[in-house]
Amino acid sequence: MRAGLTADRFSRLLGYLDADREQAGEKYEELRRMLIRFFEWRGASFREEHADETLNRLAKKIEEGVAINNVGSYCHEIARLVFLEGLKGIDYKRTSLEEMNIEPVARTCDQAEEKELRLSCLDDCLGALPDDTRELIVDYYRDAGRDRIRHRQGLVERLHLNREALANRAQRLRAKLEQCVKRCVAKKKTI
């Protein structure tokens, strides 16, 4: 059970995910892993705490009787709000280095070189994609906030897809790009 989540609320959440308690537990952990990856991709500092907060809010909505058609999509929207709140500093927990008992580490050239290498590999991987595929993935992640929503709606209409199909296609492309970047970085590090 995660912090801030009462036993009763947690039990309701599990019951909502699946009637079989073991299956529900697996679905809960799968959702949590998906949320951690969501925050990781966005560079959030407290990924696990944000994932837990998202699941806490989901459990609260279930307790309140909110009808949820797709738990994954609903969690994604809650996670997006949690992330935005973190960026704005609302309810964002910042732990000082003294509290963490970690010595401050200066940003090294190795870290800067690593970032530069990753960006170079991303450019290479994007360049290897067919033009229409590259345009889709770049357009999908373009803009932010309401502009992003409007832009994605334009993509849905232009490509004659529904929103979920577009999101699935973008997720598959993103996963392929991630693997390509990892291979490229590993290869360039050995050179």
C-alpha cells in the first residue's frame, strides 16, 4: 500500500481493476510501472512519488463513483495534471540535499557529452525514418498544453484516425526510436 492511500480506498481500487485479487495486484503494479515511465520520459525528479500520487487520485475518483471507461487513459490524464502541477510548484515536494544525505555533484563534462551523444543519436535515428513517419512523430510531440491538443486533433483529422489509434502509433514509433537511440549510444561509446 502506498503512502496517502487508505486500506479501504486501496481495496476499492484493486476491486475496480479486477475481481481476482491477484490479477488486480498485477494490474496495479503494471499501471504503476507505466506511470513511472511516463514521468521518467518527462524528466520528473520524483517519478515514483508522482506515480503514487496519480494512483491515489485514481482511487479517490473511484471511491467518489466517477465512471471510468479506460483506466489507462484516465491515469494518463491524471498523471499529466500531476506533472504540470509539479512544474508549477503546486504540491511539489522538493527534498534538500541535506535531507537526502547526498553530497552535491557538479555537472561533469561526461554528463554533457552523454546528453550531446543522445541528441546526436536521436537526430540520426529520426533521419533514418521515412519522411511521413518522421513527420508524424515530430508533429505528435510538438507544442504543449492546449496547442498540443489542438495540433493532435488536426493530426487525427488529417490522417483519418481516431485519437487512440494515433496515440498507439506514436507510442510504437517512440519505442522504436528509444531502442534505436540506445543502440546508437552503445555503438558510439565503443568507437
